[in-house]
Amino acid sequence: MKSDNIKEGIQRAPHRSLLRACGLDDEDFKKKPFIGIANSFTDIVPGHIHLRDLVDFVKDGIIAAGGIPFEFDTMAICDGISMNHDGMKYSLPSREIVAATVESMAKGHSFDGLVLIPSCDKVVPGMIMGASRVDVPTIVVTSGPMIPRKYKGREADLITVYEAVGQYSAGKTSEEEVLKLEKCACPGPGSCSGLFTANTMACLTETLGLTLPMCATTHAVDENNYLIAKATGERIVKMVEEDLTISKILTEESFYNAIAMDMALGGSSNTALHLPALAYEAGIDVNLELFDKISKEIPHICLISPAGTDTMLDLHNAGGIPAVLKTLENKINTDVLTCTGKTIEENIEETKVKNSNVIHPIDNLYMKMEV
């Protein structure tokens, strides 16, 4: 194990002494994998305010499976809060800081495996980029979307508030109406409830094979989120035993699948920034020409807010990302390996689409690119 660098032999007595100060004892140095947990908790970003709770369940899973968890933090910037002022200049560069933090902590402490617990636009790709640089077994728990709310009979989310500001500027609504909407559109923990960059990246992370099935669309306040977190902690220990490193999951075929999912969902255009960066760290070439090529091959089968009226909760209830993969199974690479130790084909074998009005069948598309 990589952690033998800091725990095996007489020369590592000083290292073990420091680890004992953290609460470890003789049993913990005997073939128990050291698992780093990258947590982007902060109490100023809604997608991150509940991550301490998720971490506790991940730790329980790691310990139950025979591993030793070590939590560390990364930064997180909310694009929504940093938007429309000088703060926006810091959002994309923060991705590189997050990546460097994960890489530095994993290398500096010889972790055998990593659990990444991110949310929001730049943190999800940043953590995965850092993990790719050290190439250890890695699994992700994304935070889960925010529950949508209704305002005057229609779904409301962050984009609805922005639209209301525009309507106010045009003299079409009152300041009082904007305030009412502001107070209800973002009701609590989770990444902004539409298919913005955070939720798009969560969906693509699941498609890449880096999360357990249904992770991307299980909402932040759903108790199943904690079950996924604990199962993730258990699974990372098995991944270390199997030597299932991140490079065995992030392949050319899995990146094809991720872009295909992006096209099927109609996801955020920021993926054109993040997927090439992820691929670069994995030694794979992903460029805009590939996006263009895949867009002509993959149908648009979902219409999630802000493009449509369906929500992330609708997508989840329709079967989530596994159901979209099932719909696309003849158009993607289903023989790629995932963090479950199984292929996509095996993961979705029993999957069914539960609502064909949300996840349209191939013969009833929202849109197809004209070639």
C-alpha cells in the first residue's frame, strides 16, 4: 500500500509517532488502508453546507470496511454569489487551487485511496483533476441537488430569481414580487436545483463511473444521500484492495459517454471547460471537435430547467442517470469499468425508465442535431 511509505519499518517511527498523536494505535498500522476524504464544506455556499454530515457517513463506511479515514478541506466558491462583480474573476482559477490541494494532500500523506465530496461548478472538476494526478483508487460523493420550490404554481429556482430581476428592470414586475421569489427559490442545502454546471458535472461524474449509481440526482435532503455516502466509504476500501485506480475508470470511452450524457440532458456549456481539463489530467485528448461530433450522434432526450420545466427531482424520480444510460445504451460504450467494479452494462442491467415524459425514448426526441 502507498501508506506503507509513512507507517512501515523502523525508519518510519517518527511518522508513526505523529500519527499516534492523531489517535492511531498499533492495529491501525497493520494493513489498514489510509483513505483521504476531500471535503469542500463551507457555510457560505448552499451546495456545501451539509457536507459535514455526509462526511460522517463516509467515515462510518470506511471504518466498517477496515480502513482509516482522514478528512481534509478544500476551498469552494459559489458562482452564483461571486457573479456580476470582481469576485467572478476568482471562480475558474479556484478549480486549479482545489486540484492542487487534493494532489498535495494525497501525495504528502501517501493516501491509499480518496473519497471526494464536492459540489458546485469548479469544485467537482477540480477535485477529480487532483485525484487523477496521483492516480489512486478514487470515488466521489456529489452533494445532491437543492429541492425545487413552487411560486404561484410554477417551479422556482435560482434562474427564476434572475429572470425576475430582468422583469423588474423592464417594468414588468414589482420589487415586492422579486423579494417574495428571492425568499422561496433556494430553500436549503444542495446545488442549485436546475441543470446548471454543478448538477451537470454531478451527472457527468456518475456517467464517467466515479460515483455509485443514483448519486448525482439524489437530493441533498434525501435520506438516501446518507446511505450512498456510507456505501461509498465501504466501497473505497474494496477499490484499494482491487487496485481499481482512477486511470482505469477515466478512459477515452468513458469521456465519450460523459459528453454523450451532456448532449442527452442538454447540460451546462461549462462542460466544454471542465471535461477537456479532466481528460488532460488523465492523458486523454478531449476537444471541441469531439463535442461537435458527439452532438450529431446523440439525441436530446431530456429538457431540465433552465431549458425546460422539468426539475432535477423529476429526473431522479424518472430513474436518474442510470435510466438515461439505459435509454442511450446502444449509442454509448457500456463495457467501460466503473467504481462499482462492474461495467455500465452490468450496473444498468435491471434499470427501467420510470417516466418517459421526462426521459424521452429515442423515437420521441426533444431535439436532434441536423447533420
